[in-house]
Amino acid sequence: MKHDPIADFLVVVKNGVLRGKTYVDFPASKIIGEILKIMQKKGFITNFKKITDNKQGFYRIFPAYNGKEPVLKGAKRISKPGRRIYTSYSDIPLVMDGFGICIVSTPKGVFEGEEAKKIKQGGEILCYIW
């Protein structure tokens, strides 16, 4: 059985937003931290903080809302453990006609699609968020 923490993370955040939660918790990892930084920068979450415990720790994530309407409408995992999807920087897709973002893991780090195009780095397409 394969384990996909990025897909689990997207489901936990999406379900928390759909339920109107003020925060959701998710186990900490380096890649999830990078994705959270991008989500905060793009306004999908208001804040997040790492809470340490005697194990790996966890992130407390605070989703963004416009009144009672969530900013995050959906998220989709693209590259999966069984089928990796790679792209060159010139072929990084536009998500929801520019209303969403594409998160790409490049050799220089994890970037939002537009940033990866600017630095001319392709890589693995992790997910779409809109």
C-alpha cells in the first residue's frame, strides 16, 4: 500500500474548509510546509504555525474566508506515487483560467507555477489549488 501525504493534506484542508472550521491540524513535513507558504502567499489560508510535540509535530492551518464563503474552492493532486507527472517550464499549465495555482516541485525548490516560469524551472506538478 502506497502512502501519499500530499493527497492526504489536500483532503484534510478541503474538508475542513467545507465544514467551516476555523483551523485544521496536519502532521508536519518539509514539503507540506513549502506548500503552506505558497497557499498563504496566494491568500488561500490566513496563517499556519508549526506546533512541536515529542514526535514529528504538526501544522495548525487557518483557512481564509470571505465572510462565510471559503477562499479555497478545491484542490486536486496531479502527480501521484504511482504515476509521476513532469513538465518543462514553458508547459506549466494555467489553472482555472488564472484563478487557481499550480504547485511545482523543481530542482531549486517548491514554487507556484508562475514563479517557476519566471526562473525557467520545470519539474513535478504536485497539485492544483483553486
